[in-house]
Amino acid sequence: MIKVYICEDDTKQLQTLQQLVSKVIIDRQLDMGFGLTSVDPHEILAHVKSQQPTQAVFLLDIALNSDINGIQLASQIRDLGIRSKIIFVTTHTELSLTVFQYQVEALDFILKDFPDRLYERLNTVLRVAQERFKAEDNDQNSYIQIKIGETIRSLDVQHVLFFESSMSPHKIIVHLDDGELEYYGLLKDVPDLNSDFYRCHKSYVVNLTRIRSLDKRYRRLTMANGETVLCSAAASRYLVRQIGKIRFAN
């Protein structure tokens, strides 16, 4: 179920939004339910950090009578790596450009100035949010999530080259097309993240779709970016049998 969060510092408007969202969920039979509604952005943030919802929609006012505004709250939510859709409900049209500056990728920007249109706007945007989550679910095998500190990063599998054991205990380095990331984890658990990940050596897990060639003599894999990875004898035999598209060196 998609969790809905509302942050609005005016209690009357908070109640109105909650009632309208409830009506949309019921009328359209959306797979949604409330996570938390609050006048306090810090309460929203703390709840999201502790609950880690898999899918969430956030309806945020911009001026929140707090030390952070709705745009900053959205930015901090994005930093958590939560699969979320951000919707701003506000009277502050002059701040719309700031939304883009913070790169929070808002799904919609709804003005409170037209209360008679709020239901229809919410009806539209909440249905769009659910449809987009469903579309993402169809492609969920294309992404993996790793936790780096307090941040959860989503990585596109097609950009992952290989994983290797780090010199730091209980850490893994993931090699990507555009760099490297180090995080806490066990190499033995990596193949469970995606069916294309294969442990070819005690110190390496490779993305089978990113192997360029296999040198059987030296038991060494060359990845798509030219980096080389060690390969065990057993893994070498497996790859010869299973990966027909790899170019093998003699």
C-alpha cells in the first residue's frame, strides 16, 4: 500500500486536505492509506526515517512556520532514498522556481487559491502517482537499493559492472559506469539482489550482462569498461557453458 503523508502548518487546512484525500482514495479505490499527517515537518521526517515506507506520496505546504520549509523537507525526504512522489499544495507561487533549484522532482504544484478545484486536482495527481508506482514496479528488477550511511541509493542494474570486497571489514565496493560506491554489506548476499549478479570469485560478484570477455587461461574477466576481475576455475567453466555471448580468449 502507498502511504500518504501531509504536512501543513494550518490545522484547518490540514484537516481539509486529509478529508479530500480520503474521499479521493475511497471514490477511486486507490491502493493508498495515510502514513502521517502533521503540522510539524520534523515529525514527518522522523516518522519516514523510522518506518521506511516502500512507496509514499507527500503533500507538502511550502511555508511551514518552522526552521525548514516544505521544499527543504522534500529535499531531505529525497536524500533518504524513499520511493516517493512529491506534491506541493501552497499559495506561494513565487517559490515554484525554488522547487527546481532544489531538484526535488515535484509531481505537481497545486494552488490553494482555488479550493473548489482541490478535489479534482488531487483526484488527478493521486491517480497519476499510483499509475507511476505501478509502472516502476514492472521495472523493479532493473533497480537495486543499497544503504550508504543514512541514505538509501537506488542503482540501475544496467549501470552496475561488478562488486568487490573492500579492504574495510564488512564493506563492499560497487563499480558503476560513472564511479564507485562503498557500503556495509556481505558479498555473499549480493547475488540475491538481482538474477544477473554472479559470484565468480571469493572477492568478486559480476553483472553477467556487463562482461566483455573471459580469458580462460588466466581465469580473468574483462568488464564493459575495460576493468578486469578474477574468476575461479569453477566459475570459468560455468561461464563457458552458460554465457554464449561472451567473447572468450584462448
